[in-house]
Amino acid sequence: MSLLDLQAFTTASAVLREAALKLRTSDASVTISGSLDEPGVFASTLLEAALLDGGIPYQRRLRENPSAAKGPSIVIGSAPVSQLPCSLIF
């Protein structure tokens, strides 16, 4: 069973599966563009491991202000887009 099969990912699983399919079938390497801070470096490391496991070619760019590159890219920013309520953080 995949993590995407869990109920917690029900609303996002279709989008994540589509993105994964596009990354796996792309002719160009994926650019991981991350911020130059701990969250950006750790997130890019996890993504690199996933891409290596999937045999997907990639390149990494760490910048103060990460931005999308030409072709397939994943941008990791340091500002949170959403945050769990403090009562849910362990």
C-alpha cells in the first residue's frame, strides 16, 4: 500500500499521482530549486532520494530566492504555505 492510498491524502492523491507520472515520463531532467536554509536543504535531500529511487535524472539549485527553471521543476520555498495547528504537532 502506498502513502497516497491513505485517507489523509485523499484530496491530494490525484494531483500527486499526475505530477509523479509527468516527472517519470519527462525527457528532460527535473530541477529541484530550493531555498538556502535548513528546510530547503532537507526538503531537497528527500526529493533527491525519491528521484534517485525512481531513476529520474535531476539537478539541484539552492538559491536565496528559488524559482522555477525551464522544463520540469520542483520549487521549495522557506515560507510555509500551510501549517498544522500547534495541537497537532508532536
